[in-house]
Amino acid sequence: NAGVMQNPRHLVRRRGQEARLRCSPVKGHSHVYWYRQLPEEGLKFMVYLQKENIIDESGMPKERFSAEFPKEGPSILRIQQVVRGDSAAYFCASSPEQNNQPQHFGDGTRLSIL
Amino acid sequence: SQQGEEDPQALSIQEGENATMNCSYKTSINNLQWYRQNSGRGLVHLILIRSNEREKHSGRLRVTLDTSKKSSSLLITASRAADTASYFCATGKAAGNKLTFGGGTRVLVKP
């Protein structure tokens, strides 16, 4: 079974552009989570989605950030009008339906804003 | 400060020695998980311990959980150079199991 796949691995954008980060969860996993990690820090929760629904977006900035997990296709984290402070590693994780299950992480997308 | 604080922030040991790191948290939890992260990579799940469990083993790893003190420890026995990584604890609550991570412990195992 393939693990969580994220692409691209590295993304460079200029200030004001849009960044789209993709995440394909482990096959059969219906829960997807997005986290952000700054250098030398732990991961910070952003958003939790189940198929077609946002369950918890309490960690995601209200402006410029959006996330989706459509019925078909990968989950997308979209950042509009990027600023230098958006530079970070963005990790996606997935877990199965059952509670108390570990999350499986992708290798992340490293976003650099010029 | 945030939920899930690791201590120490950095640890340097010789191969063969044991490595112990601690994690404290603030609110009630459903489970506590330990992850490892190698440089430039994603997190690899090590152990999940539920709030009604006190100790768990997996190979050379031993995790304890003390809910009265809101703390957990991760012990790596007979460390190897390949154990060099950052180790994070993360707490999960029942609803959705989103994880709250600490800042991590950076472990260097010298050959």
C-alpha cells in the first residue's frame, strides 16, 4: 500500500502568487489533516477534513487559506496571495475511520516565498 | 506555552546508551503518540498510548504515561546511530483526533 503522497515536494512562489499543495491519503483512509511546521519547531494543526467536509479548521488562518477534500481526487491546501511568512513545510496526514488510530504522514511540501 | 512540551530540547549520546525524553501536556487527552522525524522527511509513527494505559513497549522503545502528572516519557534502549532524529510527542482528543505537537527533542547518537 502506498503511504500518504504529497506533491510537490518543493514549491517556490513569489509574493502575491497562489500556492496549491496536494495530498493523496493512504488508500481507504477517510480522514485528512494538514499541519504546518516552521524550522526547528513542532507541527501546528491547521485543518481536519473528511470526504467533502471540513470538520475542524480552527488552526487555519481565516484569510487566504482554504482546504478541500473532494469525493474524487486528492485533498488540496490552497494559499492565495502568499507572503514571506507562509514559508514553511506543510504536512498532510491521514487516518482511518476508527478513533484512536495513529496518523500517517507524507513527506511534506516545502514552500518558499521569494 | 503549548500542549505537549518535550524535555530536553536536545540530547547527545553514544551508541549503545539509552535515551530518555519527556513530554508534558496541559489538558485532558484521549491518547498520546510519539513520532520520529528525520531531517527533511515526514513524521513516522512510533507508539500510541491510550489514556487508560500506563506503559507500552515496541522493540527498543518504551513509553510511559502518567495522566495524574500529565506527562509521558519515551525511552530508547541500546541506541544506534540510525536513531538520530527529532522525536515529537503529540496529544489527541476524542473528536477527530487532531494532534497537538510539542517542540520536539533532537537526538544525536554518536557512533
